[in-house]
Amino acid sequence: MILQSLDALYRRLEHDASYLVPPFGYSVQKIGFRVVLRPDGTFVDVQDARVPSGKELRPRLMIVPGETKSSGSGLNPGFLWDNSAYMLGWEPEDEDPERTGRAFEAFRQKHLTAEAAVSSPAFSAVCRFLHGWDPERAREHSVLSQLTSGFGVFQLLGQTAYVHEDPAIRSWWDRAVAKDPSGSARGQCLVSGTDGPIAETHPKIKLRGAQSSGASLVSFNESSYESYGRKQSMNAPVSTIAAFRYTSALNALLDGPKRSKHGITLGETTVVFWTDRPSAAEDVFARFALGEIDDRDEAAAREAQDESLRQKLDAFLSALRRGREAYAGLGDDPDATSFYLLGLSPNAARVVVRFFHRSTLGDLLTNLRRHFEDIRIEPQPSRGKRRADPEFPALWLLLSQSARETKDIPPMLPGALLRSVVLGERYPDAFYAAVLRRIRADQRIDYPRACICKGWLKRNRKEMVSMALDTERRDAPYRLGRLFAALEKTQQDALGDVGASIRERYYGAASGTPSVVFPRLMRLHQHHTAKLDGGRKDRVKLVREIFEALDGFPSHLGLADQGLFAVGYYHQMSDFYRPRTDSAAPAADDKEEA
């Protein structure tokens, strides 16, 4: 199903020049320099072909004849492109000059041998250059020393196109590629169902974190996989054309000009997203999932993006806020548009498929809306320079709450969380437990963590949890969370900054074993209230009201109760800093910071 879906994607992208998807027999390479020649083959210059990217120069992506070369493939010269060792017989800080000489000779012979068959003046100019080129002259061109990556191509003086783009050369190359690969076995392709040459090894994909030469999505190199003597990939036959198409389509999403549109990174997992036809959701989903665009940044997005993207963003956010009544704004019928999610992680020279899901765009929007409704909680009041909490917390923001650093996120967790969001399934219990551990470790209960606790309680435990403070709720865990917040705020109002507050000293024990900690906290509260003044003495009344609804302090709170404790704490603490419309409310609370 994965390979068939990617094969179908290739057929869609090959007609869209913005994706730079190569035809069969070609590949996309990173070009860093160009060798400029006169029409008679006389050498002119070596020029930098990189393009600006922010404050840096990066190689430009270009479609060239031939496949990407794997490392360790011996002398394997490209056709009208390669590195400086092959094209010019020189490379900076050369550790093996003898091999560089052999590489240049192999490159030269490959082109001189093909000159008569190609029959192109531009190709002949390259051959004349190669025939008379002295590799020592390459030292005169400092641009080669500045290039740390990227290949080179040829260009004739006064022309905007490159030599490998010459129609006569491409025509000859296409005829050569159309011939069956020598020695390739034939069979029925499992992807397309057609008969043809079967790929012994599949092309590499360019996945973040994998080897620089690429990694294999499909590979067989153990005897246990060679059923009935079928070696390499012959036991799961995929034609050379289908193997090329699925890897080219996947590389266009992972490493092409549109990679930021289709790819998101969650921990060690790279997630690619696409639809079976161009759609507004496809254009904005990745950026939305990363939190690069949300309700806080709509104004900035409107200034920075073109009108078309602004309209798509408005339609996407409207669909999340209003539901199906707003789906029409996304253009094509979402229920008739298929969407795909593929999660990949690097593993040595191979790729681990974490998950693959296919459904309709309508289902995706419905489940996304349900997810945000489940986790929705009243944001913290804006104070000082703190940025307002987002209406739609990004997936990476939620996932980051499960570990101290991104590298510590368990590799299986991103896929499990994304699956629960996209499919509307239960949130991973491991994710919820990891967030509770982080809360106890750093004693911080903020907006994203409160969202997670509320969402898990609502979806996994069917708990009805309000968005804002519920003063009528009598559950002991919720009341204890509120009580703990009131005790902490009383200490803060009475003593100011004391370095280690009761939250920093007692939160973990209070949320896990209340009977051990709360009696002591109540005694401390009496000392703190003696130092309160003015309207702040209403805190005494609040503590009493919360406490009176409790039937003692439980000896132990389970994981579900600890999440409700955290939500109660968050609700009560946020309420302390919410702007007051009641003139009798203590004004001091409006100005202070927690």
C-alpha cells in the first residue's frame, strides 16, 4: 500500500515543475559549480552555481541524467555532471591523487566514447575540453576550494541552458535508458502489475538522520529473506521503473523544494503528508502542525504570505473552528479527497516505517477538530511580555512536554500521538504518564501540560472536565489541586519571592500522597495568612471553602487523579491572575506575576 500510494503520487508530481521530480533515468542533484566553455571546447572559467539561502549559499537543485551514485561504488562517472575529481581531475586536500587521476580518466573516456552516438555540437564541445584539459589548471580556481558540497555541470558561454539540457543529448539519453538493463531479471511488478525488468536493489531515499548517501526503504540482504533462492529483492519483485517512481516521489517530499510544505519532524520521526490532489489543507497542514501558523500569527502570516496562502489558512482554521459547515471553503470536497501520513525514522542504512495511514481529508479535519475540543482549556492570562497561549497547540509543543530534551522523547511516541490525533483514537497512556513525570520533576503546570491532562481525562477516561475554573466540582483530586494553588498563592502574597515555594518543594508529594503533605501545608497557611493585608485576606475564605468540601486527605492518588489534580491547580492559579470585573475583587492580584 505504501509503495502504490507513492507511485500514484509520482504520477501527480511529475507534471508539476515546482516539485522538481525527475523523469525515469534522471535524478535530482545538488549543483555547486559550473564549468563554462566556448562552443569549440575552449575552457573559460569555473563559476559558483550556488544560490542564496538566508545568509548562506547553498547548492542549487537540478535534474541531471543518471541515477544518484551510492558510496563505495568504485569508479562510476556521471554523465555531464559529477564532482571536481571526475570533471576536472582535482579536489581540494586530496588524500588519494592517484584515484582522482583514474576518476578523471574514466569520466573523460565515458564521454569521448559516446561522442559519435550523441551527435550534438554542445556535447562535442565538452569532449574537446576533456580531451585537452590539464587537471593542474584546476588549482587556479579558488571557487573549488570554497565548495564543501555539491556537484558540477557544463555550460556553454552565452547560453542560459546547461549542456545536459540540450534536446539532442536528452533524446539520446532517453533512448539509452529505454533499453532493458543488462542482466536484469524480468517479472510481474507487485506495485504496477506490469511485466518488466525487476530492480535488484532499490534507489536510496534522503531522510534526515540517515546516512548522507541515503537509506533504503526496501532492502533484502539476509539469507533468511531469500525464499526459494530468490536473492536481493526478487522475492518481492518491484520493477525498476516503479522503484524509481516511489523513491523519487518520496525524495520530493523529504528533500525537494517543497519539503517544508510536506514534512514535519516529531522527535526522531519524520512525518510526510500529502493528498491525492492539490488541496488547501495540503498547503498549510505541515506548518500548522509545527505551530508556525496558528491563531496568534494570523496577522503576521497575512503580511508575509501571498493572498492565495492566506485564503487557504483562513479556510483551514475556519474548518477547525466551525466544523463541516466551513469545509466548503477548502475547495474540493474533503470527503472525496484522500490524504496520506507516513512516519519514517532512520536506522543505520535502512528506514523504519513508524506508521502509515490513509483516509479522507474530511475525516482528518473532523478528528483534528475533536482533538482540539478535547484538549481545549482556558489559556493563561497574558502578563508582561509572555506570549499568549495558542488556540491550537502544535503537535511538537504537546510532544515536547513528555521529555526534558527532544532527544529524550521515546521514538515510538510521536507516531502513537499523531495516530491518536489523526484517527480520533485514545491518547497514548505512555504519553500522559511521561507528562505527569515531567510535571513532578520540574513542578511546572502550564497551558500545554494542562491541555494534555484534560484531553487524556476526557478521551481516555470519559471525564467531564471544564475549560475554566469549576467552583462547584467536588472531586477530591480537583479540589486538592485548587487548594494547593490557593496555599501557594497565599504564601507568595505573604512572603513574596522565597526562592523555593511550596510548589517547588511539595508538588510531587501533594499530588501523589496528599495525606502526608497537606496537614503540614495547612499549618504553614496559618502563619502566611497572619501576614496578609487588605483584600488579600479573602484568600482565607477561599481556602476554607475549598477545604470544607473535602472529606479528609486521601492517602494516595492514582495517575488519573494526579491529572485531575494538575487541572484543578491550573484552573485555580489561572483564575488568580484573570482580570477582575468585580470591584470587590482584590486589585493586587491583577498586577502581580506568579
